[in-house]
Amino acid sequence: MMDKLIASFPQQLKEAMKIGENIKLTALQKAVQNIVVVGLGGSGIGAEFAIEFSADYRKIPMLTCKGYTLPAFVDENSMVICSSFSGNTEETLAGYEQANLKGAKIICIASGGKLIELAQKDGHDFIMLPGAGSPPRANLAFSMTQLIYLLQFYGQISATVFDDMKKAIELIELEQEHIKMKAERMAKFIAGKFPVIYTTDRMGAVAVRLRQQLNENGKILCSHHIIPEMNHNELVGWRKQPTEFAVVIFRSKDDHPQNQARIEINKEIIGHYTDTLIEVFAKGDSLIEQALYCVHLSDWLSWEIAQLRQVDATEVKVIDFLKSELANSAAAEKKSDN
């Protein structure tokens, strides 16, 4: 199942763009001063990409909230975007309730569930996503693209973003088989080792995406860090250790020259402690093309790791168990209060 969902990524992007072209949003009554996206896991990663894609154009702060409590600065001058693929993520619902009480401009993105019900009841904008019932992480194209259309509607990202997305789709379709083969080769180097993922600050979401996909699809632990920040701390941690590491570095021709120099120095240092260091040079002319190319490669890599480990890439029973236990705990607490 997961391999079919990964293969459908370019088609999902096309469908997502059609949805985005037809979304209905209300105009702002007054300018907002900040944007907060409440979303976790596969429902929240789209926001990380939207933040990076809009960084060179957007004039107001935009950040993610990945817990139960909104930042204190959120008020009637804020836009709060609640993103939950199922529509039932409890942290996102908690953020919605707080944003509603604070009088923020609220927009909900979900495939259904309580979040859409609340938006309809309270009169807030919402965007319905397709694919209900499938894993949120396999629907990145839908949540991410709607955020991009939303930002463009409110003047927070350049309209040229859509041209870049179309080129990204063409690139992925053209490179699909090559990407799959590259992922298969990379998986053989990485299998049985602890992956350490690096990239520069302009493509941090790519590193987060690979880490999350290796966690959920490949059922392994790994880590990621951003250059140049890792040069101020993690680099010192590269010493002889019992763990065998596999380093993956995502690179772009558009990386800052100093970051390019940093990567070369990092490679020399890290090379003393691991024989497995893989560089991925992102294809494409724009940040969006490069990032989505890397996303597709990352998704296939996580699938190939799952195959080598002979695990079900779709299964997330431990997360289901956690949600069940939390629901039982909440029900018990509510019963005791009564």
C-alpha cells in the first residue's frame, strides 16, 4: 500500500493544485501580524515546507505549534491554521479552542472529523482534503499545497510558486525511476546503521521529512540537524563511538557559499568516524523543485529500508496504542470529575 501511495506523489500534487485553485476563503477584516500553524506529524510537516518556501517573500512571522498550548502572543491579530488530516488530533483541537477564545482568524485543513465540524459550527474557513482513512504522512501533497494556496491568497507568498510546483511535478515524473533506483542503492548502504541526516537551513524541512519517514515507514531511530547550527554543537560529538553511523547530506547548488564550505569541512571531520557518507544533490532550479525532489527520494528511501528490514511500512500500532491509552486516561479523568 505505502509504495503505491509514494508512487502517486506527483499525481497527488496535481490533484492538490486543482483543489487549491477552487478553495473559498474569506478576506481579512484587518491585517494579521503573525501566522501560527497547529499541526503534528504527517499533518504538520507541510507547514515546515510552507514556511521555508515563503521565507523570502513573507513579511510577517510564521511558525508551527506542536503541542497543546498556543504561544501567548496569539490574539485577534493572529491567523491560526489548524491542520489535522483526520480532523481529530487532540493537540490540534486544543489549539483550535484556544484560538477561538482569543478571537484569532482561524482556518482549518482536514479530511473531516471534529475539526471540520467545529469550523462549520463556529463559522470559520475550512479546506476539505481527500484521502480520508489513509496515513497522514502519505498525504503531504494535499496539506502542504493548500497551505501554499492559502498563503498566496493572503499575499504571503509569490504567485510564481505555482510555476515552480508545476516544474517540480514534471521533474519528479521524469526522474521517478531514477529516484527509485537511487533510493534502493542508498538503503543498502544505510541498512543496519544509525542514520544521521544533515542539510542547510534553507531545506530543513527535507531533513525532518526523512527522519519522520524513516521512523514511521522504516521503524528505525535516526537523527537530523541543520547546517550551520550543527557546527556550533553536534560537530564536537563526532568521536569514536560504539554505534555505526550512516550520514546523509542533502545539498543544493543554491546553498550559501559559506555553508558549502562548511559541508566540505564537515565531511572531512566526519569521515574519520564513519565510512558511510552519502551526498544527495537536489535536482531542480528552484527551492520548491529541489525540496520536492528530495522529499520523493526520502519517501522511497524509507520504503526500501522497510523492505530490507521486512517490516510493514504502513503499520503504526504503537501510535494507535498511545492514542487509545490517552483516550482511556481522559475518559477516566472526566468520570472522576463528575
